[in-house]
Amino acid sequence: MWQHTTARFLSIPYAEAPVGDLRFAAPVPTEPWTEPLDATAYGPTAQRRPFVRDGPTTIPEPSIPGDAVLNLNVFTPDPNPGADLPVLVWIHGGGHVAGSAASPWYDGSAFARDSIVLVSIGYRLGIEGFLHLDDAPDNRAVLDWIAAPTWVRDNIDAFGGDPGKVTIAGQSAGGGAAQTLMATPSAHGLFRAAISQSGAVRAPQHRRHALADSARLARRTDVPALASALSDLTGDELLALQDALAAPEAGLTLAPFADGELIPVPDAFADGGAAPVPLLLGFTQRAFYPPSGATPTPVPVAAVDAMPTAHGLGPDAVTMYTALQDRADPSLRKGQALTDAIFRGPSLALAESRAHHELPTWLYHFTWGSAAHCTEIPFAFDLLNAERVTAATGPNPPQSLADAMHAAWVAFIRDLDPGPNWPRYTNKSRTTMTWDTVPEVLDDPLSAERRIWTAAPTTP
């Protein structure tokens, strides 16, 4: 009997190791193995160094050496064919340059307890995953994101999962990955629903901006943006190039972009081209606030204005946003501007677009405690006892909140609806679940921010 027990199958390869000629190629399905596979420990990660974050984010994200980074982990309560359990495919965050599927925060034991199979995946990061190269496929990491659920479709029945009941999900860059897969036609049919927690996507997403990134790399480093020029470099050498490419004022640069083929258009949600599947999305209230105990530094208004401008707001909307920020503590404006530009604003705009197309959408706002970036993860996963959780949440995070959030996630994955206590987000009722000590459903609690992020066309 597997009741209340989780079977773990770790580091299963879903594609060949991306080395040699495959380093910058599309993922190649792995060859079947004939000997027993040791699936008792997490496998290699594409992360070579942790992501350096502002604020109190403390997710433990191991870096595990090795080449076979295109692997996944399966957590199941019933590793037997025919169980037909719903499946959650989890894509980790890390700004597309870091992150690790081996984090204890992504352990699937609570989902397995509730009769859901969880699959966490690794994928290529940074230059190897996202930089445009004239002699290699674009959006290689997106191809990895497609290859993993393709493996799930073909194999998950053997682990008790139903390939027709797959939900894709992720947080931060992983939440953006879920949105990207919804906008990628070749991924449609691999999932029936999506969850985007504090999802972050590149803005703008036009191909010309990706080409400009490649040109900037060549200009700054004298290394051409070609797979042939990069394929023999060490991991450390690639990280040095990645550092040279960084442009903080531009937000996410090494990230998915509309290449015109795999991802056909920059905003598939606006034109109705995205997969019309049920979507649960939301964000934390204060993603980029200073670490606890740090002394915030006041930021000039001009610096605050530059952030929403860089992330696509037009002049009139920036003026509206500045007026809204005038009510905030000057020392905290930068962090809130980053939070709104990267997470809250785009997610509100996405919810509005989905409501316009009358698609099933549920929106949340996580406001408990510090409400910093990533703090909603252990609540949704019901893992408040996991390593370093209290370093992010503070002591005694409320189990009642984890119970409520996790139950909503389970219901959505199982039933395509988080339950009667959380109505849909529509044009008539912009219902938003506010996750706090006492969860509360509110109508349009971020109306001012919503109007700003939908007030004017974004910059091209």
C-alpha cells in the first residue's frame, strides 16, 4: 500500500546531455536504457552558481555538477500504471540564469499525499538556454520545457499519472515559463491547465531585442554570438560572458522571446492565440523590498520612473504610476516599482486580457508577513517545515494558511477550479483571493495598479 507514502524517482533523463554538438542544439530524446537506472538522488543541475537576489529570498537551491542536466524528478503516491492521477509539472525559477529542481522547497510529498503526481524539471539556463545565436535554434530552454512534458505524456502512466490531466506550473521565471508555454503552439495539447506564481516574462519580447542582446555581447566581449564560438568554452567562461551581457535596466534579457517560429508573436494573450486553458495566477505584495534589518536608501523619483518605462509602460501610465508611488515610503519606492514592473503589473494585465476573452482565470495576491518574493511557495506546497523556510517567512508561519492555499492548488489541478470560495476573475467581478492570516476574497483590490498597467499601449 502506498497510501500517505511518496515514492520518489529522481534524476530521470528526458533528453540527452546537452554537451558537444548538442550543447546549443534542440533537445534530443534520450536513448532507452537496458540496465536499472539509479533514481535515488537528484541529478546534475544547469545552475553553476546561485542567483544573487535582492531581499530576503532564501530558497535552498543546490548546484549539482554533471552534464546530464536535462533530467526530471517524479513524486507519486501510486507508482503503478492505471492509477490515472492528475499531474503537476513544476518549472523552477531563478531569473532564467539560475535555480534548481533539487530544492527541498519543490518536494512533491504533500501533493502526492493528496493524490497528485508532481514532476519537477531541470532545463538549460542563461546563454546556453536563451541567447540568440545565428547558428543554433532560438529559445533552446523553451524546447527543453516542451521536451519534458512530452516525456510526461509518453511515460507518466507508468508512475500512476494521467497524461490527459497535466497542469504546468512554476514561480518567478518558472511562472513566466508556464505563460510562455501557453503562447507556444507546439506545446499546446501537452497540458490542460496552468499556474503562474509571480510569473516573470521578458518585456518587450520582440526578436529585435534578442538580436540586440547578441550584438551587445559581441561588442562588449569580442566573442561572436555563435554556437561555433561558444561551444568549447567552460562553464565559468560562459558565466563571465553572461555577466558582461547583463543590463539591469532592461530587466530579463536572457529569457524567452518571440522568434517568429516557436513563439510566433510577442503577446499571444492579447490576440487570443494563447492556449485557452484554465489559469491560476498571482503574485506577492512586496517582491523586492530590502532584507530584514537593512536600512533602505531613498531613491530619486526619476529612478522609480525608469523602471516601469523599461518594462513597457507608456508616458501617461508612468505619470499615473509616479503619482501612485508618491503615497509610498520614499525609501521603499524602488523595491515596489520593481515588484510592480516585473510581477504585479504584467500579471494584472494578463488577468485583464484573459477576462476580455472570457477565459477561466483565478487571481491571487499574497500579502501575509513580509510578502516577499518566493514566500508563497512553501505555503502552496504545504512545506512549512522544509529547510530554511522560516528564514524567509519568520518564525511560526501559519499552517492554516498553508492548508488553505495548498487545498486550492490541489483542487485546481484536480478539478480545474480552486473551489467555490474563490470565484473567477472576470470583467464584471475582478475577484482576487487575498492570501493572509485570514484569507479573504476581495473585488478589485488593486484597481489603481490595474488601471495603470492597462491604461496605455506599451512601448514597442
